[in-house]
Amino acid sequence: MSKYDALLKSKMNEASYRKLTALENEKLMDFVGRFTELCKPETLYVCDDSKEDEAYIREMALTKGEEEKLAKTGQTIHWDNYKDQARDKVNTKYLVKKEHLERMKSLNSIEFEEGEKEVLSIADGIMKGKDAVVKFYCEGPAHSEFTMPCVQFTDSWYVAHSECILYRPAYSHFKEMKNKDDFFRFIHSAGELDDLGCSANLDKRRIYMDTQNNIVYSMNNQYAGNSLGLKKHSMRLAINKSGKEGWLCEHMFVMACLNEDKGRRTYFTGAYPSGCGKTSTSMIPGEEVVGDDIAYFRNIDGEFRAVNVEKGIFGIIKDVNAKDDPVIFENLLKEHELIFSNVLKGPDGNPYWLGSGIEAPDKGRNHSGPGWYKGKKDADGNEIGIAHGNARYTMRLDYLKNFDRKGFEDKKGVKVQGVLYGGRDSGITVPVEESPSWEDGILLKACTLESETTSATLGAEGVRKPSPMANLDFVSYPIGEYTDNNVKFVKGLKEVPKIFSTNYFLKDEKGQFCNSKLAKKVWLHWAEGRIHGEYEALDTPTGKIPLYKDVKDLFKKFLDEDYTEDEYTYQFTFRCDNWIAKLERSKEFFKKMDAGTPSYIYKKWDETIAKIKDAKAKYGDLIKPGVYKG
């Protein structure tokens, strides 16, 4: 019997109490009881995996006004506070013991006892007068080697509804799991609400993560990137856990590239910083998707195996239109369960967003409130568009006609043969390049990723920032050690995946993007052919690039476009000075981030810089395709 029994019985109906106690989990009871006592919700509802409980969550999200119905059946809309529209990096911190604080300070940390005391004081009474919910989910397939069970305690029914769409249910898993102490815990509150039903006390917005005890505290926020425990919070816990246990959690999609001519499917994973094409790559027309955001990797029987952590998509909706993202766009117009956030609800009850290709009305309700009109300005004098640049949609993956259900449900994961890395790069890297080895791929393709900032994070846009592995915001232990674990992961594998860099954002001499968004299909299929030994390649100082005739044929085959030799030559020119500067920036960044970074990483970068300098001396700064002889 838990010391919280009397309290929990007073807050729950009989069915909820029975569901909780049936799990026979002392650690779980203490978690629920502790935060019921601290946060003081009016009532507490416990969910199992039933469709009835999921329906109840949806109903409560509407009843509480956290969501509103749209014109199409099943579609709803949610708005966050005008200043709660993206991940809050400043107030997202790791709780770290004093002896580890120096090495973790670059990862935005706070001393453990100080941070815990602060966030618990904020949590004290934060749910007064509210109805809270406890729901069980798992990362990855249930009852699998990959499974990570999680429990969410929240006073936001929108959060619970979102997680029902995004994650597999796990009440039955909790009931059957052998190690009842090994699960992630998330406590969230939207806090006091303003007249619009949005979090009011943003000055007390805190997202504190305790990776030692696998618990995350998230207070005074609603934007899903800050409030959904199973999203990036769980990812940070899993990265830390995987680093200790010898597997990997990565900010990656998982997809199948289908070669119809050869009758084969090849699985790729890929990492791209937010707003850099990750979801659209995973959704390339004609291919199949397993997952678009987070993956777990394990060595299973000597094979590199991956699962999608999630079962839905929390995607950026800006510029999703019929031309550039036809698979997603088609589903955003259908009548099925789908949550839009921070877009415009027009007078006709339909959603409108930036770059949709659909003419929007001049008035309606958006993230600025119910009285939006064209030309409206915020308190700082900035004109408010129809939707926020980081507006989102939350949707089930199995709606998609290109969903790879078999790969998704495989409890052993899918066998990965290719890994893609890409950022926002207007003038350094080529559209696609193969790495000569796994280590080269991690150190030269993944660690050196850079990206211009977008509206997906709070702060200024358009600033070039380093983004190693497209995972910097979520790495939860020193980055040098994390990089070393990535390099070492493939030891003992029977077949090591090939690594490729891609760059969708290369610009021409007029400052325009060189290729359309769908050109990524060409680069993907060239990589697929290389994996199976079907294309020759040209050397560069950092890898291998396609022959002109091969990409020309692929452009014609997949896009019916004539790709000229001049375009090829410009796009696949190796830019020596730019590459040297890029590697120097990576060196300086890692030195700043982690004094304990293994020396072999710097040695690789120094050797590559020397190699590029030697190439420049022989061939000049701009080395055209086929000129370099490695």
C-alpha cells in the first residue's frame, strides 16, 4: 500500500484508482502520488489503452477549450501563447550534480539541488482547480528490445491528445514489464491560463531534465516542443541512457527507398536540423516512410537495426503545399483526426497557413487571438501574418498511403544500409556526397553540420549555427563522448551502412536555390545505387560525388527535368577555402563545448584540412568535378 493511497482515492474515481493499482508498480504509485500532492489538481483521471479513454481525452480537450473543432470532421485546432511558439532553449536545462557541472555547462545545465528546488517550488499548487490526466505510452514498439515505457502526468488535455496521436499506448506494457523501475516520467502543467486559455506565466516557464532519475519537469508552457514529455524531453533521456548502455537514440527519420526496376527496398535514416528538410525527405513521393523524427538504433544479430520511436508526425506546416509536399498536403485536407496549431482558423472554419498555395481570408482567429485581420500588428509593431512560421500539424503516420506498416511494426526494427546528413548550406557542400568510411561520415558529414536558424527556435532568424548530428539541442551528455559513441557503434557489425551528406539549400550566383525541393529524390536514388554498387563516382578531398550522366538520367527519370552540365559543374564544384573554414569552425566549436573531446577527432579534422590545402595548391580553390585525383 502506498502512503498516497488516501490522497489518490480522494482525487480519482474508482475506475481510475483500479487502473493505477492494477499495475502493481511502487515507483509509479510514488510518482503519481508525489505530484498529486505537490501540484494539487482538483481531479485525476488514469487512462488505459482503450479506445474509450482516447475518446475521452479528445472530448476533454474540446470541453476545456484547449482545442476547437474545424469544418472538417475530426480536425481540431489549438493555439499557444503568442510568446510560446517554439522550443525555449534558455529555460530548458539539465539538472547536474556539482562534480559534473563544469563539463556539462555548455549544454545549458543547472546545479541539481538548486534546479530541482526551483522547479518544484513552481510546481507547488500549479494545478489547483484543474483536472489532470495520467496516460501511459511507449517509445518504439511495445514488448520489444527497443521499448522505452513512459508515463505522462499533465493538466493539459491537448498534450494528452497529441501524445495519443504521436505515440504507441503502453498500459498493457506496464502491466507485463519485468523491470518495473525502468521507465521515463514526465510531469507537465500549462500553469495559470489567460483569457485566451493560454499559459500566462511565461516568466516561470521551465523545462528541467533529470537524466539520472529519468524524470522531466515542464511548467508554464503549452507549445508541444516544450510540453510533450515524449517528444524531445524523452529523446534527451534516451540519448543519455543509450550512451551508458551501448545503443543510440538519434534525431533521425527512417524510410525505405524503393527501387522498382530492381524490385528492392533499401532503408535509410537521416538527420537534418529543424526546418531543413527532414520530414519532406522522409515523405519523398514514391518512397515509403517508417518515421520522420526520432529513431533508436541497436546492434541486433550483427545488423544495424532501427525503429521509429513515434507513430505520428508533429511537423512544421509552413510551405507544405501540393507541389512541394504532396503526400502530407493531401492528408491535411482530409476528414480525419488531426490537430493544427498556431495557424489561422478562417470564418469558414478551415485552417490556413503560410505557403499553402491556398488563398487565405483577411480575418479570423490565430495565435494572436480571435480578432486577427490582415495588417494587424503586435505590441512591438510587427505585422502578424496569418500563421506563425513554426505552426504545426499533429497527424497519425498510418494515414499516409506511403506508410511502411511492416517496417514500422517490426519489433526487431529495419535493417539500415544508408545514413543521410544535411543542414542549411548556401555555399559550401555539394548536393550529395558519399563518405569513404563510417568514421569519416560521422566526423566530416555529421559533426560539421551547420544550419541557418529558422522560426522553429526562439531568437533571431538567418544566423548560421553549428548543429552536429542535427542533434545539438538534445545531446544530454558531453558532445565529445557522444560523438565517440557514434563512431564506435558500428564495431562488430556484419555490414556498416554508408553515410552521405546532402545539401538542398545550395544557391546559384544570383542567390536562388539551385534545385527544386523534389530534387532530393535524385540524390536519394543515387545514394541507393551506390549502396548496391551500381554507380561509379568521382573523388573529392572529402568523399565521392556522382558522374554527370548518372544524375542527368535520374533527373529525367524521376522529375522529367533536363539537368544541364553547367548546373552539375557549378553544384558539384569542391570549394576548398569554404571547406577549410567549415572544419576550423567545427574544431573551435568542439573545443568550446567539451574539453574532453577525444584527440583522434581533432586529428581527423587536421588531416582533412591539410589534405584540402594540398588539393588547393594543385588545383586551385574551386575544384570542378573530375579534376581532383585523390
